[in-house]
Amino acid sequence: MTKTLLYKAFRSNFFISQMLEGMQAGVGAVIASVTYEMGAGIVKEKDAVSVGIMIGAFIVSCIFGVNVVLIILVCGLLGVIRTLFAKRREMK
């Protein structure tokens, strides 16, 4: 409870509040930049499955509101499955 009171007192300071709002804009810009760079890298590879996974993840998150943690777990599982299939093909 004490931490909450201290945070409210800290946050109510005008200068601190403005600084924190400015930091939010900076964090948003960094996230946008990283998202663009990762998406552009996937599109440059011209791998239809990777692009499909990226578009599918966007759709289920934005349109259907599926939890992002679940999307990350499913995409990780898809990545593991794709890697295992690729290694099996190499062994043949």
C-alpha cells in the first residue's frame, strides 16, 4: 500500500508526469520501429508460410482479441514444428 501512495505522490508532480508521458511516446516509437524492421525482414525472405503466420497473428490479435501470450506460444510452437520438418528433410 505504501508503494502505491509513493507512486501517486511521485506521479502527481507536474514535471515527473510530463517526463513519464514523453517516455511513453519514445517507447511507442521504439516498438513501432522494431515491429517494422521485423516485418520487413519477414517479407524480404519471401517465405509464404512466415508471411501467413505474421498476418494471421495480426488478425487474431486485432480482430478477434486473442491474448498476445497465447499468440506468442502458438507461433513459437509453429516455429519449432517448421524447424523439425526442415531438419528431417535435410537428413533424407
